[in-house]
Amino acid sequence: MLHSDMGTKGVSVQLPFFLLFSGFFFIETFKLGSCNGDLQVGCKEIEKRALLKFKEGLTDPSGRLSSWVGDDCCKWGGVSCNNRTGYVIKLKLRNPFPNSYDIDQTTHELGGEINPSLLNLKYLNYLDLSMNNFGGIRIPEFLGSLTKLRYLNLSSASFGGTIPPNLGNLSTLRYLDLESSVDGLKVNNLQWLSNFKSLKYLNLASVDLSKVASSWLSTMNMFPSLVELHLPLCQLSNLPISLPLVNLTSLLVLDLSNNGFDSTIPYWLFNLTSLAYLNLNSNNIHGGLPDAFSKLTSLENLDLSENSIEGQLSRGLQNLCNLWNLDLSTNKITGEISEVINGLSGCKNNSLEMLDLGSNELTGSLPDSMGHLINLRFVALRQNLFSGSIPVTVGNLSSLEELYLSNNQMSGNIPPRLGQLSSLVVLDISENSWEGVITEAHLLNLSSLKEISLYKESPNISLVFNIDSDWIPPFKLTYIRIRSCQLGPSFPPWLRNQNKLITVILNNARISDTIPDWFLKFGLQLDELDVAYNQLRGTVPNSLQFSDSSNVDLSSNLFEGPLPLWSSNVSTLYLRDNLFSGPIPPDIGELMPNLTDLDISWNSLNGSIPLSIGNLNGLTTLVISNNLLSGEIPHVWNNVPLLYIVDMSNNSLSGTIPSSIASLRSVRFLILSSNNLSGELPSGLKNCTEMISLDVGDNQLSGRLPAWIGESMTSLLILRVRNNSFAGNIPASICYLSALHILDLSQNKLTGLVPPCIGNLTGFKTEVTPETVRYEGRLQVMAKGRMLQYFSILYLVNSLDISRNNISGEMPKEVTSLTRLGTLNLSMNHMTGNIPANIGSLEWLETLDLSMNNFSGSIPPTMASMTFLNHLNLSYNNLSGKIPTGNQLLVLEDPSSIYVGNVALCGFPLTIACTSSDPPQAPAGESIGETDDALEKILFSICIGSGFFLGFWGVCGTLIIKQRWRGAYFHFLEGVKDRLFEVLYLRLTYLRRKVFGS
């Protein structure tokens, strides 16, 4: 985008200053540096031989020194002589084409060695070898003997090692630029700088100054004539707050960016009253913005971005009328901006062109006075807390080229005067709460517009485009990014002349149409096409063209026909949730070999998985779930080592899981559930040590549950093997999976005990955040008595399900330490003993199902304190005594079915009254006795009476009036019917097990 280009202007502010004093420094060079004057004095023979010797030591792949032939070296490229004496005074060999190559990839960089023959150039006062590549060699020490040098530039020339101190012999030096390449130059001390009494320009950017971090400022303070000082990326950790005497009174440019400063803004800066350029970005500067900034009235460029500055904007900023660039982005600045903007707009000749306050915590509305800063070209206020709408006065900013207001809390209508910004190139007002209608007036005069972004993650649509179908925009967009705004129902006809598009995002735009022919005839080379979450229909043409590493997302539409295949340039392809049918093209691996992400789930694709998938060597995501695929999983996985996500669930795949799938050492999500897979889990999967989610549920797998799951996959968050035929004990190594938040071993043939070490599963004790995992897919979890499917909030689910096995023994008391557990299902086993007395410590539990076991004893009173509990099933056990009352146990649905099949239980809600011989059971703090029963009956009668009146007219009356609610009610009755069938099934299963055994 354009702002990256405009941002470089912050550095170019040096240019006027450099030109100002370079003419003064080198006036003799410019007066005498040509050999084409009246006096034709040729170069000296000794100097010619010295230059040729110098050339011999260099590498010159592009022939930049090919002109170094003939007798007169003063006519050679890059060489300038005194036109009276013929002595070489200037050698300018700066690479004019950095980071560029010829057609044959030949570089323009000089390299090799620097020959000491340069010492024969006795009158050389200007040496520039910058932007070349000397491969990390040291700066030659003999350069310190070129005592006539006034200008030395070795910047970005890949020199390495320690800067030779004898450069300090160049006492007449006025310009020194030693900017280093990465891992290049360093210094052990700065004493050699003390001889540069006339130095006006010093650039040590990226030079490692860590060894002089405590003394650098006192050294630099020795140069009263210094005009520019550049020390970015120098590993300077110390920024002194005070300086007894400030000598840098001539300083115009100060760049201390990208160091390790951890301090407040030092007050000695405000004595540099001539300062025009100040850059302290990318440090750890904290504290507030001092009002003393008002002293720096000459400031033209102020960059304090990417620090930790707090508090409100300094009132001193409003006095900086010469500012053309103000960048305070990425800090922690709070408050409103009205006072500063009002002050700057009141300047007689305000110069502000670039304003970046993005990524702070600024609040309030944008002031109308912003429209008076008529020179503004770049405005970035994104990622703040601004509210209100865009001021109408913004339409006055006729020079504005880029406007970024994204990720705020702005709302209301977008003013039509925005359409008057004829210079505007980039408009990004995404992630706000705009409403109303966009018409032609909003776009009418945006003749320079190239990029528009109106993007919102929320699916709620409050902004509608209502543009005449015959209107032709004055602009040619390259980038359009619109999501959750209504553009439809037709594919936007006002785009029909936009034949320069590179990025097209029209996501969730309520478009119910086909892709029009005029869009296809553009022959666009797109790098991104995203029209997901619409109702686009028809077949997808193969004529679409894409540039390198392009992204295509056609998800959640009504596209049909065979899967489209485009050029080999496509990198990510999302076609999920459509009506595509037929087989996956067998040659997909040859036609689209650069795919990194492929998601074709939720379609009607059939046939087998093609072998050519193995040709997608860069594939990281493969999601082919929820189709009609059949056949075996092919042995192709050795060739796709980067796979991160593999989801083949909900198909009809059969056979065994191939052993080659264990070669996916980077796989984190392996989801093969709901197929017809058989056999055992391949032992090689133990090498997939980065696994986060392993789901092989609802298949026909058998064998023992492998111990290596717990031993090798220690990062697992989800382990789901439900509804298979795994047998044997639950391996104790399961307890090593401390990060688990979903463990589903249900509906298998597991035997033995629940291992007591289950209390080590600390994932059931801590909260999982959405940042923990990038993808978990959709997962069905038995919770609240029914199978529920989770997707976006799957990370919130904490479930332990070992139901429908042959587990015996007692419930380990360690289970009660899993305090973040939401679902605990141990039903339909052979478990015995008492329910742990402190089960009430599972305070987050919503579902507890212990039904159809052989638990005995009383129901622990602490169960009444489980305030989140909404589904409880203790049926068909051998529990006895009085049922605890109070709190959550009084509001559970269908209370009588919770306790059925426990003949020795008594008390509310059962009709069996407790006798004096029954052990009393009541929540802690409540009295025990017949008075409780009487009070409960009175309260129960009152609740029933009032509940009947309110319930009948509140529910039935509403159902009579609201048709949609009637539909929802009868849908609920369907659910109740399903629940009754489930209870009946459980009862019959229980009786069968009692009569015939397991």
C-alpha cells in the first residue's frame, strides 16, 4: 500500500540539510572536480596505476568499471580530479542500483578487496564505496592515512569486525557514514571520534555500540558543529535523562530509533532548539509526553512510535506549527485529540502532511477542526477507541491521499462529503459500526481511489450500498475489501469497469447471483478472490486467472458442478460448504502443485482420495470432511511433510489407517472420525509429538488403547476415540496429557479401573483461551444429556466422557480436583462404591451423568452447591437415603427421572417419604427433620400454583399470538419426545443388563 512509500519521507527530511552543508563542505570539490574546464590537465600516472591496482582487487560482475581504460583516469566513471592540478580528489563508487539485478541475475555490487594503492591518491578528499558487498571483510586500517578526506561513506557495504580506531586520524572529516549491514560492524570504544572537531554528519546505524552504551552521549556531546546524528539499531540500552551541558546546539537531525532504551523522554532534548527531525521510534520509552515539546518550534518531523508512552497528548504539541510529520502510533496514549488538533489547525501556516496516532487508546470524537489541516496527505487513526462519525469537514482535505480509521468504535452515517476527496488513494474505515446507505455521492469525485476497505468480522449488516446500476465510477480500483455490508442482491454492477483489480473481497455481502460474464472478461490476474458467505450460484468457470501465491475463498455459497481447477499459482483454496459434486479431480496435485491450504469440506464430493494429493509438497492444511468420499486412505503422506491439519471426518472411508500417515511429524490436528475405518492405530503415530487434537471417533477401530498416546502426544488438547471397539484397561499414561480439555473414551469395550492419576489432567483445572489453538474443527460432544456440536466455542468445552464401557471399581476421589470440568459422564459402566463426598467442588460442572452403574450410599449433600449444574442423571444405581435439597437441585429439568431406579432413595422430588430410620441428608447449614418436608411442600404448592397461572398465559398466550414461537415450541416438543425415547432406551438397556448381564 502507499503508506509504506510515504513513510520513507520521514527519513528523506535529511536531504535538504545534507545539501545545505554539503555544498559548503565540498565547494572546492565541485569547483575543481571536472577535467572538462579551460585547463586540460590529465591525471597523474602514479594515480592512474594506483586506481588500476585498486580495480584489480575488486570484483565487478556488471562491468561498472569498464570505463577505466585509457590514459586519462580523470575521465573514468566515478573518478573526479582537480582541473588545475590533475590530482584525483573524488572517488564515488556507490552502487546506483542496490538490491537490483540485470536480466541474467547479475548483481551491480562491487566486492573483493580494497587495495592499499589508494594511499597514492594523496589529495583524495571524497571516498564513497556505499551500497556494495565486501563480504564481511574489515574496514582497511590504511584508510586512516588518507588524511585529506572530508567525506567518507562506507555504508551498507557489508564490512564486518571492529571499526579501526585509526580512522580518528582523519581530523578534517566532515561527513562520516559507516552504517552497517546485519551482524556487521562494532566498536569497543568511541575515543577515536574525539579528533573530528569539524564533523557535521555522523551515521553509525546498525553498528554494535553495546560496549559504549554508558558513554555514547558524552562522546557525541563533544561535537558542537554536528548537524546530523544517526544512531538507530545500535543496541544502546542507556538513554541518560540529564546532561549537565548540552553542546549539540547545531543539531538538526537526531535518530535514536530501534535501540533498547528503557526510560522516559530526557529533558536535555528540549535544549536542542534547532532540532527539525527527531526519531525515537521502536524503543521502550515510557511515561508521558512533556509539555516542554513546545520549545522545539523548529521540529518538522517527530516520530515516537512503537514505545510505551502513556497519558494524554501533550499540549506542547499544538505549538509545533512547522510539523509536517507527527507519528505517535503504537503507544498507550489516552484521552482525546481535540485540543492538539485545534491548536495545530490554528497555526497561521500549518504544515502537517502526515498524522499517525494509530494503535493507542485514544477516545472521543474526531474534531471538526481536522478539516482545517488542509495540507494533510496521510491520516492514520486506526486501532483506537474513537467514537462518533467522520466529521463532515474531512471533505475539505483536498490533498488527502490515505485515510485509515479502522478498528475503532465509530458509528453513524458516513458523510457524503467524503466523496469530494479527489486525491484520495486509500480509504480504510473497516471494523466500525457504520450504518445507513452508501450512494454514488459517497464515491462521486474519488477519481484517484485505488484501495477501499469496509471490512467487519461481525456478520451483522447495518450498511447498505444503494448505487444505480448504470453508474460508472471515476476511479480504477486495484483493491476492494468489503465484508458484512450489503452489496446485493446482484453482483455489484458498478464494478463492471474495474479492470485493474488485483484483490477482490466481497464477503457476506448478500449477493444472490451468478458471477457475471463481464467480470470474467476482464482477464484479471488476481492475488485474492474472496466471495464467501453469499448465495452465489451456478458453476465456477475455470477461466479465472490468478497471480503467484494467490488466495481463493468461495466458501458458503450455492456453487455446483465439479470442483473448479485454476492455474498452478493458487496457494490457498477454500471451497467448503457449497454444492460441488463429482470426484476430486485425480490430477489436482499436478494442476495446482503450489497449494498450501485446501478446504473442500461440506460438499457432495464422491469417489476416492486421489493419489496426486501426494504431489502437494507444500500442503499444510487438508480439510475434505463432510463429503461422500469412499475407498481407502491412500499411502501418499511421506511426500507432504508440512501438513499441519488433516480432517477427513464424516465420509465413508474404509480400510485401515495407513502407516505412512505417521510420517506427518508436523501434524497437530488429525481428525478421521465418522468413517468406516478398522484395525488398530498405527504405532508410528507416536512420532507425531506435536499433536493437539486426535479424533478417530465413530469408526470400527479395535485393539488396546495405546499407551504411547500419553507418552508421546503430551500437547494433546482433544482425544476422542468414542464409538469404536477399543478394549483393555485405560492406560495410566493418559494422565500425562496434562493439557487435555476434552477426553472422550465412550462407547468402547474398555475394562478395569479409572486410573486415580486422572487428577493430573490439569487442563481440566485451567481455562483454555481461543489463542491456545488455531483450529479444532467441529466436534460432537455428549453434554446436557444429548449430542451437541461445537465449533467457534470449542475451546470453552471441558468434557470427560468414559460412558458405555465395562469400567469397574470406585470413582477416584481425584476426579473432584478437576475444577474446570463442564461435563462428567461415567454412565453405563459397572462402577461401585460411594459418590465422593466433595463432588461439590466441581463448581463449573454443567452435566453429571453417573447413571446405570452400581454406585451405593447416599447422595453427597455438597451436590446442592453445584450452581452451574443443569443436567443430572443418577438413575439406576443403588443409592439410598434422603435426596439433598436446595439450590440447583430444585431447578433441574425432569427431576423424577434423575433418581429413578434407586429404590432406597426417598424425599422430594420423589413421592416416597423418608422415615425416621432413613439417614438424614441435607445441605450444610440447613435443619433436618419433618419441618423441612412441610415447608418444602408449602413452597412447592405455592410455586406450582403461581407457575401454572404465569406459565399457561405467558407461554400459551404467546404461542397463540406469535407464529414463529409456535414453531419453536413444537420443535421443543419434538426434542422432549426424543428425550423420552432415550429414557426408555436407557431403562430397557438397564433391565437387559440386570437380567442377562453385560
